[in-house]
Amino acid sequence: MKKYNCEERDMNKPSIWYWVICVLGLLWSIGGGYDYLMVVTENAEYMGKIPAETLDYYNSFPNWLMWPWAIAIWGSVLGWLLMLLRKKLAVPVFLLALLGLIVNMLYFVLTGGLPIMGLVGTIFIIIAVAISIFAVWFGRRNSANGTLS
């Protein structure tokens, strides 16, 4: 039986916090995916919970705005899955997702959507942007330290 050699251990093995962050990030993104699917399929029960003014605002979105939203949501899901697989491809995927989110947020800001979204909606948007920026940073950090291949 081979004895354990400290010098042979995997120095790039992620800590438990790496896995916790990746799972939480994936769960957050899946929540966004659920929201996306409920809105694009116009789920009556889900849409019935949205205030009328907000729903009118959503219904005024141009069709092209669905693309950056889809890229932001599904790019984030894919990015976290790639992080769980420890793949460097997660970094450009997170960057693309962030770009999609920025396009959406700029549309909200430029069309006066933030007051319609209210304080809670605005805080939620800020949190989404912060998490997206964190995902890019976290991916780059783990790519640089050799955790991702």
C-alpha cells in the first residue's frame, strides 16, 4: 500500500467554500430561470402575483430584450454548472451573462423602469448585478489559482 505523500496532494483542490458558493450560485440562477420561464410562458398564476403597473411595463418590452435576458439567465446557470465541473469556460460564460444583464438593466434605467419596479425590485436588481459581478470575479480568481482547468 502506498503511503500518503504531502507533496503529491492536489494543491488546486477547492475548499468546501468553493462548492458552497457554486451550489448557492447555481440555486440563485435556477431561481432566475424559473422566473424567466414563468414570464415567457405567461403562466397565469405566476403573472397574477405581479402588480398591474409592473405587468404593463413588462408587456411594453420590445421583443429583442428577451435575448439579453435569456443570455443573462441561462448563461449564469451554465456558468455555475461549469464552475461545479471546474472548467475555465465558466469565466467567458459569466462575462456574457453579465453583458446580457447590463443590457437589461440599462433598458430598465433608460425607460424609467426602476420606479415601476419599486424599492424591492430595485434592490433585487442591484443584488442580481452584484452576484453577476461576483461570479465573474470568482471565476477569474479560481481560474488564476488553478482550480479551473
